[in-house]
Amino acid sequence: MKVENVRMVLVGPPGAGKGTQAKMLRERTGLEHLSTGDLLREAVRRNTPLGAEAKAYMDRGRLVPDRLVARLVEERISSSPDGFVLDGYPRSVAQAAMLDEFLERAGRPLTHVVSVEVPAEDLVTRLGGRRTCRECGAVFHVRFAPPRTPGVCDRCGGALYQREDDREETVRARLEVFEKETSPVLEFYRRRGLLRSVDGRKAPDEVFRSILDILGVAVGTDA
Ligand code: AMP
């Protein structure tokens, strides 16, 4: 089912399942999935000037400077005429304000903001067991969503690896950054009357149904 005119932000701590949900949304509704983490990792992989600058922040679990990330996002939004799901952006009130201003100028304001809520104590386990495909970016978990063959992507056969920033020391830094920098974004959107939340502890399919419900997409119909 094609869903149009949805311009949505998924907010949540690292490991809440935003990427998984955004990918499901893309497959089910055709909305474009814009993940700043994926865009930045791609820039690092290609060793672009932006990637080289971003890497030092990413490896420490810190936020990449706003001007770099905002440019990435604005370029991508400008070239996506239909709806989109932003995953991992905005991550600070400054970014949220920049995004608001940019979308306002483009006459395409946000329509939905969904907070994916998972208690902090679950996140370390989730991130520690996460394995990502080097080729296609698919995400697995050694315990909760293991691949059929350990270390091999079910989707494309690529090699799975543990992201540098999914190691325990960095995970703690990322969770602190979320608390301090990103959680105020929730209040920013609550004040604008845009914020809805879903229980991210549930199984991915259930979380997905809650999100479709918020979007007003009929649940249970075929894509
Ligand atoms: P993610 O894949 O969303 O967990 O992002 C991985 C890393 O990329 C983060 O820990 C940050 O270093 C960086 N990053 C991603 N999105 C942003 C953002 N909106 N602002 C600043 N840094 C970001």
C-alpha cells in the first residue's frame, strides 16, 4: 500500500528498533527511509571529507556536529518528493529546530513523530548482541533475531559484524548522549502536539502494527 504525505520522525534511544521499524515502513508503504547513522557510515566507508570528519565523533559515541548532519538530511529530503521516515534525526533540540525551519520553508511540515520507548536496562543487551551486515545493512541479534547461519546475512549472504560503536564502552556514552541531548526533543514535539509513543519492548511486528495504527494505515491489509 502506497502511503503519501507522511513526513515522519522516529525518536528513540540507540537500540530501540528505529531502524528495523523504518525499514518495515519502507517495505510496506514505500516511504523513503532516511537514516543519518546509515548515511554517515556510508560516508565513512567511502572516506569522503564528511566521513573523515564524522568518524572521530561516531567512534566515541558522540553526536556529529549539526552543520554536517543537517546538510546530509536536507539534501536527501530535497530529492525525495514523496513522504519519508527520518531515523536518528533530529537528535538534539537544535537539530529539531533546524529541521522545522527547513521543512516549513519547503512547505512540507512533519506530520508524525513517534517515540519508540525501551527502558535503558534493555538497551545494553540489545546493542551488545546486535550484528549488522556489511553489504546490505540488515540487522540481526545473536539471541533475539539470530541469522540462520552465524555470521552470515540471511538476506544477501554478506558478512555480519559488530559495529565499533555497539561495544559496551561506547554504548554507555551513546545512552548518556540520548538522555542529555535527545530526550529534550520529545518535549519539543510534545509541545507541538505531534508526539505519539509506542512500546518498543514488544516484538517488532507488534510495534509495527502500533505505528501503522498511528499513521492511520489499515492493519492487516496486504502491502
Ligand atoms: P545510529 O546508527 O543512528 O545509532 O548513529 C550512529 C552514530 O552516528 C551516532 O552515535 C552519532 O555519532 C552519529 N549520528 C547519527 N545521527 C546523528 C545525528 N542526527 N546527529 C549527530 N550525530 C548523529
